[in-house]
Amino acid sequence: MKIRRIQPQDNQAVKDLVINTLAEFGAKGPGFASSDAELQDMFAAYQAKDKAFYVIEKNGVILGIGGLAPLDGEENSGICELRKMYFDPQLRGLGMGKQMIDKCILKAKEFGFHTMYLETIPEMTAAQGLYKSRGFEYLECAKGNTCHSACEVYMQKSLV
């Protein structure tokens, strides 16, 4: 398995992984990442100098994804958002989530962000455990303008 930057040919597999993983947890429709416009071309959406998106590939198949970008609505605040951390069931529990999140945290620091923020749903308890193991703490309310109104769990981590 290897973690690498997203390529144009990855777009459909990334979109499918987002939609299928959210559906697995009952998260369908507006207010979830599965309705984000960027899913139409994830490669193009992450080409700015302060954005990065990665895939985990095994034998040519994308089994995990994750990335970061400035927090929408707070672009110049020094806060980035951990985005679209999703893993195929066969990849979960193998430590790849830790590797992916660590890669995103390192890249966020390189970009000069001081805080990383994320949103998730209560049903994704294993993901929350991963985030907590990496220093994320729960927040009372949402930050920025992610348009993920259906997400009810907010977390952040200081990067300094």
C-alpha cells in the first residue's frame, strides 16, 4: 500500500469511496460531503498551493483518502480543515488512518496552518477515536462555512 497525491484518473474512485462510505453510516443527502461540488473533480479542487489531497492505493485500487484545505469561510485565519478521510472497510484497523492523518498534519504545518479542524458524524466512532489519538479535541459548535450542516461532531487540533 502506498499513500500518494491524487491524480486526475483517481476522481471517480475517490467520489465513489466518499459516497459509499457515508452511505454505510446512513449519511445520505444534502449536508454531507457526498453532496460537495468538489467531488466532480477532486484532482482540480486540490491544486492550490495551500491544499493537498491523498489516496491510499493497493494494487491499483484506491482504498483510502484524505486531504486538507483552508477552512471555508475562514481562509486567512490559519485554520485548515481535514477533509474527506474515508476508508474502505478492508483498510480499516491496519494503521493506515494514522499514517494518512499524520501526513495531512505534517503538510498542514508545512503550509503554515496553526489549527486543524474537522467535522464528522456521531456514528463514525472509530474515526473519532483516531482523531482523539492524534490530539484532536471536541468543540461545542461548528467553525467556518463547510456546508456540512448534517455533521454534528466538531473537533480541532493545535498544530503549534
